[in-house]
Amino acid sequence: MRILDRSALSAAAASALLAGCGASQPSIGAFGAIPNGIRTMSKSYEVLHRFAVKGGNPSAEPFAGLLDVNGTLYGTTSGKSTGNDECGTVFSLSTAGVHKTLYRFHGPDGCIPRSALIDVNGLLYGTTYAGGANQQGAVFSITTSGAETLLYSFKGAPDGANPWAGLVDLNGTLYGTTAEGGNVGGSNCPGSFGDYGCGTVYSITTSGMEAVLYAFKGEPDGFAPLAPLIAVKGKLYGTTTSGGLYWGTVFSITPAGSEKLLYSFTGGTDGNYPFGPLVDVNGTLYGTTDAGGSSHKGDVFSVTLNGSEKVLYTFTGGSDGENPNAGLISVNGTLYSVTDNGGGSACTDGCGTIYSLNPSGSEKVLHAFQGGSDGALPQAALINLKGTFYGTTLSGGGNGCGHGCGTVFTFSQ
């Protein structure tokens, strides 16, 4: 079994995995000279909002993607370990760039949201990686006007701990994963995971009744699921970042808790460390691996519902990008996403890219982030709103936070 080699992960993802409320936030790597102003590869790229820790309304580091509700964008910031924004926020943003902080987490109510919100009948639901009553993470709901309710606090065992992933709604019940916790003791997980559990799949009602559907064991089923689940034809599909026979897995699970290993990554040309969520396109699942591939910079893959895997594109780490740890979206048969690094720019390893990929595996860089006011290190999937893409960057944008507090951007072709 391949252990979770954090040295091979993106800097942001690796340090965040073990972060707690008030702990150090993701390291974003070293920057070179930061350019003045915005430099883009396309005139259709625009920074819609720049986050800040200074001033009367501080917020920083939007690790997660966005949610569109009737033309208004909703998202979270993961917080900054310095200043007064340690646990993160929930915010709204108009497509004209008007930002409003709806709620600020304090710890017992949740801390460090990592994944996008979902909308269930007009009420928003999400998770926090840390915080809650037991400091093991939480599930919460929030109205679009900012009234937050703590629905559930994880305990570690047997219910799981540290839900990096967000939720998915299937027939009125919410489903998610925890990165750790669950089957404590006797698990084939390395290091602290062996004592703390390999992670879980859980269900939770909108009123807060939680149940563990499956506790990972590390070998051969995988451990450390970080990506949200997706629902396809009444069944749930997801990934674990490591474990399985080698370097991460793709799995399915029924709402009753029957789990099936579909594919184990080998760490070779097929990739390793699948961080991002899967996307279903006409019954075939598509995803990304943060590393591996023939150039060891990550790849885009497809996998059938019966587990047949195929690599569509391998990143080189040059102008095409590297570390594609975000999920994909499909628009008119073309896949779109971002890479965490690469693209060539002022950042040491590249500030990341926006790219498209057609079904034949032809990749095109649509924008290379430049750091500075332009933004840097996008971590989350894009959303498509009436032909315009919206996304977030973890860093860049200026306004404090060392190398910038992050941005919300728009892009259209």
C-alpha cells in the first residue's frame, strides 16, 4: 500500500490536510517578483473581487469554489492564521462584484470550510474541516441572509473527523466524506491515520441526524477521501487521495453503505492522488490526479462505471500547467478546469492555469495566472453561469496575507 506522501502533494493541499482551527493555513510557496497590475492571456479574464485581512471586513483564502443561487454567488473563505480571520467566512457576491460577508466562523460553530456549499430548497449546506463542539469538523446550514445553524459536530470515532469535502443531495438526504476518523485501530493506514482512522462516508439529514455508511480501511479500499461525492443513477461515486493497492482509488457506494472499489491508481502513467471530485458525462466519470502521469505533474482521466480507466491528458509542468487538483465541469462536450501550479509566471512553480480539454484529449490553456493583483493558485472547480465561468484563487489579489488573500474571477471565451 502506498502511503500518503505529503511531500508530493501541492503545498496548499498538504499543509491543509492536518490543519486545525487557528493552525497555520496552506503554504502557497515562494513567489518571485510580483507584477504590477493584471496581465492576462485573454481580454475576457477579470478579477471580480479581491479578499483582504485588513480593514473593517476581513476575509481571506477562498479554498472552495462557488455556488450560484438565482444569479448571486455564494462561497466560503478558509481563514487566515494571522489577524482576525482565523476560522473563515461565508460570503455572497453579485456578478457585478458586490461582496458581503454573511457569516464569520468562530470555532465551536465550525472552522476552516474547505468545500463549496450546496443549495437544498433555498437553504445552503456545507462543512468545516475543523471546529465544531469536538474540534473534529462540522456540518452546518446557512440562509442566504446569513443565519447559521450547526447541524452536526464530528467526534472522530466512529463517525469520522475533518470533513474536507462538501455534501451532495440525493433524494433529500445529504452525503459526504471525512478525511480521517471512522475505523480507529486495526486499519491499514500509515502514521497518524492508523491510530485515527482512514476516513468515512456518511449520510446526514437536513435536521442533523448523522450515520456512518462506510469506514475506510486503507488497504485495499483507500483512505483520506477529500473530494465530494457525486450521485449517478441512485449510486454515489468518489475518490480517495491515497491507499487502495497503490496511490489512491475511485469507488462507488450505495446509499445503504455497500462500497465497491472501481480502480486503484498505480502512481505511474495513470496518475496518483486524485484530489478533485468526479464529474459524470453521459455515464462516464472524469477526474484529475494531482500528481503522477508520464511527466509526474498530474493528469486528466476517465473511468467507466465498471472501473475501466483511461488517461486523457498528462500535464508537463510547463505552459500547460501542473497539479490539476480541482474537479472538472463539462460544457457542450468540452471539459474545463484549473491547475494549481504551472503556466509560467512570477510564481516559483507557476501560478496556475485555466484550461479546456476536448474529448480527444487536446488541451488548451485559456489563461495563465500571474500572481499579484491577477490571482494565483486556484484550488477549486469552475462554475458556468450563462456562458461565463466563475472561480476562485487561494492567493494573489494583494490586500495583505503575504502574497495576497485570494480572488474571485470571471472568464469567458
